[in-house]
Amino acid sequence: MSNVGQPLNFSATTPAAPAGSVNVTFQADAPGTPPTVRNTSGYVTFAYDVAIYFPALQAVANQEIFRLAFGHTTNFAGNFVGSQGSTKTAATATTTFIVKKNGTQIGTIVWTGSTATFTTTSGAAESFSASDVLTILGPATPDVTLANWSVTLVGTRTS
């Protein structure tokens, strides 16, 4: 038997894959006489980052800044851990954007100067199924300087 070309088994169960991951087992012949088999298992996580760029000043109160209908089940860690933000023009005052899932608030993105802070309700992880809608709404009083900002919400895909 050859030690190359052996299949990957995507339905393995050991070790248990964390949310957002898929178990994988690799099996190949080990050299030797007679041939023996080595089994190695682990898991693979599929990243699914949501990149958002807003190239202007917020024009009106509570403006919908971003809208996305998910095509895959996607999980985000509590407080959107790992997410990042950047802006060319810093906020004059603390500015809070509301993050919603299907119309219900699940978190915030708060700009203080040029620093973005991400929160989820009670610090809980959030999961979006295919067809769920993520929206981001601007504050009731738009900041007079915050512009040309972007955020990346770091998630994992499970389907």
C-alpha cells in the first residue's frame, strides 16, 4: 500500500470539534514490513470574516450603515473577540453603532477617537443561520468627524 493519496474523513469525532470547526481524520500507511496504519485526527476551523467599510460621514440619525443576509451558519465569539476597526478620521466624541440580528440588538461597536470597541449582549457568543440578517445602525446623533472607517467582524463558518 502507498503512503500517499489516502482520503480525509470529515465525519471523525475525536477530538470533539469546537463550534465553528469540522473534525478531520487523516489515515496513511506507515513505512515498514508489514505495512501498518497511522491515524491522526484533529479539527479544521473555517474563518468567515465580515468586512465593512463606510466611506463617508453618517448623513442622518439612526442611518442603516450595513446590511448582510448570511449564506452560511456563522458564529461570532462573545464581544466579537478578534474583531478589528480602523478609521482615517477619528470620532470627536464617543460614538455608538448598534449591531442587530434580524432587527434585535445583539451588540455595539463604539468608537472612541480612532479606537473601536466591540460588545455583544451580556458578552455572549452570537450565531447567525443562513438567511439571518446582520445590520449596523448609526447613532441618533451622528459624530461630526468620524468618517472613512472599517471594521472586520471575525467569525467562523459551520455549514
